[in-house]
Amino acid sequence: MEQPFEMNTLSQILEKLRLKGRDNELKMTDHGKMQSKSLDKIYKPEDLTIVKTYRFEGQSDPGDNSVLYLVEDSDHNIGFILDAYGIYSDNIGSAFDDFLKKIPTENRDEQELFC
């Protein structure tokens, strides 16, 4: 019988993405768009869909708090956006938050994303 599908840590999810060839990180550019260096693409919010969101909270260090957004682009490439909470965020200012709020969301099952 197949084991239940469960991932609890950020490193487990990032490793699973890497093994599936989906370790495509998107980062905010200075021009308010997201860039994938591995796919050599620049995205506007309407080019992406958030398909899964994971929140991680460190037991003892607030600096360990992070959010991982799995995103799919219009060509069906899966990638991710990683951010820390609050003052630990690499994305200071409203541009990042405004960009994320404009991305449509659909919550997909992990089985669909990782199998």
C-alpha cells in the first residue's frame, strides 16, 4: 500500500521540487515584475497562478518563518516564490505584496503537483 503523501519542512518541499525539475525560483525585479532566471522569463501577475501555499513557522527563531508559493505560468511551468515573514523579508516595500495580491489563486492537491 502506498504511503500517505506528506511534507512538513521547507527543505523537503524544495527537494521534491528539485527532483521533479520544478526548482524554478521567481524573484522580484527592480521593475516590479517577477523573474525566472532558469527559464529566462519575466512575469506580470496575470501570467501566473498560485497553485499551493505553504507557511512555515520556526519553533524558536522568528527569522525561520517563511512562506512558499508554488506558481504555474501560462506555459504550465511550475516554479516557486519564497519569502520570509515581516522584517525578515527580502521583499521590503509594497511592490511585492501588491504583485502577490494580483496573482489568481487555485489550491491544488499535492498529489497533482508532485506526482
